[in-house]
Amino acid sequence: MKSELPILVVGGGIAGLSVALAAAPAPVRLLTRAINPRSTASLLAQGGIAVAVGPGDTPQAHADDTCIAGAFHNDRAMVELLTSQAREAVDWLHALGVPFDTDEAGRWRLGREGGHRCARIVHAGGDATGARVMDALVATARRATHIQRLTGVEVDGLVVRDGVVCGVCLIHPDGRREAMHGRAVVLATGGIGGLFAQTSNPPDADGSGLALAQAAGAALRDLEFVQFHPTALALPGQHSLPLLTEALRGAGARLCDAHGRPLMAGVHPLADLAPRDIVARRVWQAQREGGAWLDARHLGQDISVHFPTVFAACLAHGIDPRIRPIPVVPAAHFHMGGVQVDADGRTSRPGLYAVGEVACNGVHGANRLASNSLLEGVVFGRRLGALLRQLPVPDGGGGRHRIVRRPPALAPAGLMQLRMLMSHAMGPVRSEASLTAALETCAALAARGWQARLAQAMLAAALQRRSSLGAHYRCDTVPAPA
């Protein structure tokens, strides 16, 4: 029936779930690759959620820090929307049952991370914030009668009628294909870390939604800005690496070289809590000079209490952080670029929306401030859901329908080659020579899979931006003017 035409949300992380819940009572179909909702990138988030509630802190100060970290490439209006809605977003999550950590007086315990001038990060279960938030959102969504969840499906195309996106093409786990119509399509598919040799993301955070928007001709933005988290657990030969949250450095852990000398001394006034792009480049350099380590021994037994995820990951790989420093390496972590959207998640293609890491509204600029990612997913996800629930239901009548499909995927060997190529050319330090060579190689791979076609666009954007800015650091050119 016409009245039952659903909103189609592709992706089941924090952004997608926030859209789905806020869209009530409009019917929603949540389409996810994963069978288990606990396999999303959102679940892995350790850092927490930034919110200006501490003594003397303000949303304006939070906005200022966001723009400083973003090298002032941010859209200030989007930043102020994010920071002004932070308290409401955290209150909403708390009302859904997220058990944010509190002090002895019952107040939220606030931590500090890189780029923040003061303590303003709320956590849930220490470094298990993403998991606690996902648990609450998934439980709420399962109780919501307006949400239907389809798992294990691959969305590889869009249905377009008279220039308006009105559905998706999907492949069921048994190989059956289906065209599903909806009143709107929302991409909430996460980032592109899976396109790199080492990432803090799950392997399927591979830019699939971004490539779908690319195939449909939607405008893309800021593709060159990829954030590398400076402290992933160094595990040679492994693709998805455990993350060592920045909150460890907020609690006093220090980066050091092979001789125990502090890595960040004299590099930046905030030292180990400098913005991520600066710390990642220093760790990248140290890797080439003998390695980098995170020394958290001063935390003693507290590391197992306040950072249980990190502690368990270290022990699982034979490292006791209470006794010795932890080997670290930069890993692809977050994409500031994505599908170009406005404050309401609208893309340049009518009927197609995007939210979360796959989207780019300018809030993060050239380098995301720590603990703004979960916040972004909730603030802009709820905003988009509220908009979509008021959309008129299309008539579903005549007009010519066409299918826009993403090209086939690379074979495993081709994907491995692409990951190595992207890590070499699009890592924390870049040059015209490496980018040009990678683009030439990528052109041949692009005929074999959509991942390489997306990588082509990212490499081309990085070549076009000749000056260094934020996470885009060109060692062969001068910095952009302030």
C-alpha cells in the first residue's frame, strides 16, 4: 500500500539507527550487510562523546576546538549546530539507557582527548562507549514497531524514477536480487578504512555507500582528507588493528621511541594531546626510525578498570601494558570527506540522503576532532530522521524507472594490491610522485572493481590539493596559508 512505503536506511551503525528511531512513526527498513548488529564500526568506538558540560566549558569553545583541529576548513554553521546539540544528544542516549560513567557525586565523569582544551568527553564503560551506545540503540530499535531490519543484504544499486532516487537494488544472502522501493533512501554505510592496508575499522568499512553515490552521480566532497589514528596496536600483517584510545594519553600515557625518549616533545604545545594529524605524522616518522610505543605503565592496575577494551586487546596479543610499553602504528581511522550533503543530509540527487561518516557536510573540516564522530551520527541522524518522517509519500505511479548499479567488486588479490597502494600513497605523508604513480596503477584496477574507481577519485583529489592542510600532508609542497 502507498501509506506503507518505507524509508530505506542502508547501514546499521549509530547514524543509521539514530535516523531510524527519529523517523517514527514512519515505517523504516534498515538494510545491513552484517547479520550481527555488533559488527559495525560504531561498536569499536572507544573515545567517547564530546559535550561541553564541564566548569567553564561552552559549546562555543567546543566549536572553536573543532575548527582548530579541522584546520579551519570546517563549515562553521555545521560545527555550531553540532556542538549546540551535543547536550541534547547525550541526554537522549542516556534516556535510552546508555550507562555513562559518573563520579562519586553522580556527575558525568569527563575525560580529555587530543585537540580539546579541557575535559569534555563522556564515556560509557570506560573505553567501551561505542558498544554501550550500540547496545542501547539496537535494543530500542528492536522494540520499535515501525522498524523492520533486513540483515546480510548487499545494496549494490539505486532505483531512479524521473531523476529521483526512489529505491535500492539488493542481493539477499541466498543470491536472490530484489528492487525495493521507498519514500527516501539514506546512506549510513560508514567510512573507507577497509581500502587501506592497516585500519582501525572493520574490513567491510570499505566505502561501499560512497561508491554507490559515486555511481549515481551524486556530488562528492573533500575526498583527500583521511584521518589516521596515531595509536593502533602494531600487529604486522594484520589488516584490522585494535585501537588504543586517545583517552589513554588524556590519562597521562606518553608516546616514546625505541630509546624511551618522548616522541612529541617540542613538536606541538599540546604534546601527546596534539590534533591527530600531527601525532599520526610523528608516529609515522618514528616507524621509519625504529618504531613507536605508548607507555601507559604509570596507570598500573587502573588500565584494566578504566580501559578494559585496550587491556584485553593487549593481553590477547601477549602484551601486558602494566609492565611494558605498547607498540603502536598509525592506521586509517576516519574519512572527513564523503557524499556532499547539507545540514539535513540531502545529497545532490533528489531522494538520496546520507549521514554519518559516509556523508560530508563540512563539520569536521580537514581533520576530525576526537570524539566528535559518535556525536555527529546522533545529532545529524536524529535531525534527518525528523525531516524524513514528515516527507509526503510519493504516489508510486508512472514515469520511467532505471537502475544505477555500482560496478562489481575487486577480487581478493586486487583488493590487497589496492590496500597496499593506498597506504603508500594516501597515508599520513604524501607526495606528488607517489600519488601520480598510484593513480596510474589504480586506473588499471578501476576496470576490475568499484573499490579502485573510488580510490581513483580520492587520489585525484589529493593530487589536486597541492598545499598541505590538516590530515592531507604533502611533504613536497608548502603548507596552506592560515
